[in-house]
Amino acid sequence: VSSHDSSHYRRCSDCHHHWCDGIHGLSRLGPLQSHEGVWVLRVLPSTMSRSEREAYVKQWAAITISIFALILAINGMFGGSNSSKVLNNTIQANNYWAWYQAKNVRATIYETSGASEKEAKQRADMEEISEKARAAEAARDIAKTRSPWFSYAGMALQLSIVLSSAAILAVMVQLLWVSVLV
């Protein structure tokens, strides 16, 4: 069967060209197209001119940059929330330890004055406060271990955006796909 035999390839209902004829509708619909009710991912044909390749790369780059920017914004939101957790739990732990010290001073005063019942209450309070301080420190430490991953993800997303932008300037599909792999 010849490669241009109409019985072998379906024809487009809009223009009656062969469905596989290269870049039909690329500038109109972009790389992801609905062709006779079926969504098709257009592959970059080797017969494209530079301006057609440029249009193809620009369309894909626009999609990838938009997706990367959205993910970067979400990453920034969660990264900021994580930083707030680190800061808030550090402050909370410091406040608990300051309260613990105040209770310790009172307990020592009650001990030297012979008020053992009040001293015992202060010491019991100190145990409860130290548990709360340790819990705040543990929550802070968990948030601290997550913190670098938000930075790494943000850096990778920014690099992907730069590579996608460079793909537009260089008109290189390969550079665009590298940006997706980052």
C-alpha cells in the first residue's frame, strides 16, 4: 500500500487531507489536538520548516511553563507554611521552657521556705510543661527535615522554566523535553 493511498489513511473531515500528513492545524490547535473527535498528541515531523518548528516549540513551552509555574506557586505556599511551622514551634518551645524555669524558681523558693505541698505542685507542673516543650521541639524538628525538600523542588522547577524558555529561543524540542525531565 502506498503511503499516500487514501484507502490506507483516514481523511480529515475539515480539509480532506490525510490525517497523517504532517502539521495540519498545528498553528490553530497546538500540539494537543482534537482530530475528528479524538485527542491526538502531534509528534514533531522532520519535514517542518523552522517557523513551523518554532510555533510547535512555543506552544509546548507555553504549556510546560504554565504547569511548572503553577507547581512552583503551590510549592512556595507549602514551603512558606512549613517555615511558619518551624518558627511557631520554636517560639512555642522557648515559651514552654521559660515557663518551666519560672516554675523551677518558685519550686526552689517553696522548698527553702518549707512549703513542701506547694513545691510538689510546682514540680508536677514542671513535668507537664517539659512534655509540652518536647512535643513542640519534635514538631519543629519534623518540619525542619522537610524544609530543604521544598527548596530543592523550587530550584528544579525554576530550572525547568528557564530551560523551557531557552527552548523557545533556540527552537529546540530536545531542550524542551530536558526541561520536562528536570
